[in-house]
Amino acid sequence: MERAIAAAEAHSAHNYHPLPVVVASAEGAWMTDVEGRRYLDMLAGYSALNFGHRNRRLLDAAKAQLDRVTLTSRAFHHDRFAEFCTELADLCGMEMVLPMNTGAEAIETAVKTARKWGYRVKGVPDGKAKIVVAENNFHGRTTTIVSFSTDPEARADYGPYTPGFEIVPYGDLAALDAAVDEHTVAVLLEPIQGEAGVLVPPPGYLAGVRELTRARGTLFIADEIQSGLGRTGATFACEHEGVVPDVYVLGKALGGGVVPVSAVVSSAEVLGVYRPGEHGSTFGGNPLACAVALEVIAMLRTGEFQQRATELGDHLHSELGLLAGGGPVREVRGRGLWAGIDIDPAHGTGREISEKLMDRGVLVKDTHGSTIRIAPPLVISKEDLDWGLAQLRGVLSAGD
């Protein structure tokens, strides 16, 4: 294992700081390293693995498609594309889909879409379009996206930065109202801020954003890349406030942990602004991606995974709530099978807690120094979840 880690350190850019474990295989909610030790996955690829490792339905869908055709490019139609777009649009209650590959690509696509809509439909003067975003956001790491990040690690040394964005405090409707003007083409928000530490907005905030944007004639773009597709106990996190945005941005779990799949989903009025040649992706909407995503959609339609996230999530937060408010845990936040746990720095950094959990056979990851995130695959059993929580209690207990 040490040799593999050393080789990775020597020959790959150090833009990540992974835990010192080398995974060789995985199944469901469990991973096994090159030395045969098993670990409970409590991160699920930042929600890309909502349906678990090597989910049989998803692997069967991928294998069947691999035997037929994997790529045509969008120069031609293929026999999975129309079905994928139709089914995903219907799942979202929308009309049209623009498929891409990664979450960051989908956010870039949403930004371009909002600006084009602003110029062609809303009538914003050319070059004046503005998009309002929230502090502590995480939408990806392209140069445009980091231009409106407030995280110094994500933003520093990448200027000059892309203009056209205004940042307001997350959860503050008054600040949002003050920022939206006649040139605002969109408000772009995460319904729950994942990378920031699983920050849930105040009750009524998303509904307020929906009302404000509708009244002011601007788009509400919901980045559901991490929060969507079952993670919070609903298909989309916006549903917890009965909100349907103008645009969904999806990724991660849409590819089932098998292939990268992302999409912008909206109305014909919004996505209908595109003409041939104005945007594209060689791999976006490829047959393999469509086949896997179609199976993901079919699985979500059963409601099984949303129900599991609700029931196990209630149990997770009940157990974590017993740890909060004293000792090493300062605060616990989250919704469904998703939680952020703020650790008192006197007890250790998030990285140190993550490493201690790794030693006990549980894999989580830290963010922003003192916070760890818990987001197990939605297929995790209650027994395994309880075992993982027991390891967390052990790490946080005095004298560990």
C-alpha cells in the first residue's frame, strides 16, 4: 500500500489530499483495500454513489450497452438519447434536457443558458447579464465558477476572474432581494450547501427565493448535483419546501457511480434559446451514459431510495443529535442521509478525526478544517450505519 501511495504522490498533481487508503474493490456500502481490509464507505463519492458500489442493476445496464454502442457523438442520433431526455425531463417536471458529463460542465452550461436567455428572452442589454450567487458556494472548479467562489483555496491564483456575478449571504432573502435588479438573469443556489459543511438554509428560504425570482422575472437555478436524486429523502432537495426551480442542474448520482453524467433540465422557453453549433459536448448524452442514467431514473421512480434516505436519515440525525451541544461536537446539520459535523478544534481537526475513523474501518472526509461529512450510499443497512456511528462515538470519546 505504501508503494502505491508513494507512486501517486510522485506522479500525480497534488490537487487532492486523499486519506492513506488504496481501494481495490467495493460492493454496496463497503470497500476493500489492496491488503484485504474492509471499510464502510460513509462518503459515497460525494453522493455520486447514492445507489452503492457496483449496483447490479446499473452494472447490467452498462454491460448491455457496452455490447452495442458506446459513443456516436451528437453528430448523429442514437437509440437511447430520446428516451433519456424524455424520462429525465419527466422526472424533473420539465420539458427539455441538455446533457453534459461533469457537474462543473453542467454549471457552466447553466450559466451560459441563463445569459443567453437573458439576452434573447428577457431583453437584458448585451454584456450586462448578472447572476446572483451565495457565499460559501461550491459549484465546481472551472475558472468561471471559481470567479464567484468565496473559498480562498478554490479561488486564489486563478485570476483574472470572470465578471458578471454578485455574491450575497446564503439564507438571507433581504440581501438577495437587494441584489436582484433589471440585469439579473438568474439566481444560482445549492438547496443545501454541501462542500460548505452541509449547510441547510432557514425554513422558508427556498420558497422565498422562488417567489422573489418569479416576481422579478429572473431564473431560479437549483444546483442539485449533490443534494438531488434521493440524497435528502426526496428526489430533489427543493421538494422539501414545495419548490420547483426554473432550472435543475444534475450530476454525480445521475451516472450511478459508473460513468460521469450531468444535465441541465428546464423548460422549452429556457433551453429553447440554443441553436445548432452554439453549445455542445462530444461525450455529452453518449449511449453508455444514457443507458446508465435511464436505469438510475427507473430506480428513483420506485421511491425506495428516497424512503430509505428519509427513514435512515431520521435515525442518523437522531443519533448525531445526541453528540451535539457539548464535548467535541459543536454542531450537527443536514437532511436525509447527509450530515455535517463540526468538531471542536481542541479535540482535533476534521482530517485527524477522518484518519482515526479510517483506522477503525470507516471512511469519511473533512471539509473546511473542522468539519466532517457523512453521506453513506442510500443502500446502507441500518446495522452497518449503526456500526459506523459507533466508531464515530468511539473516536470522539475521551481518551481515544
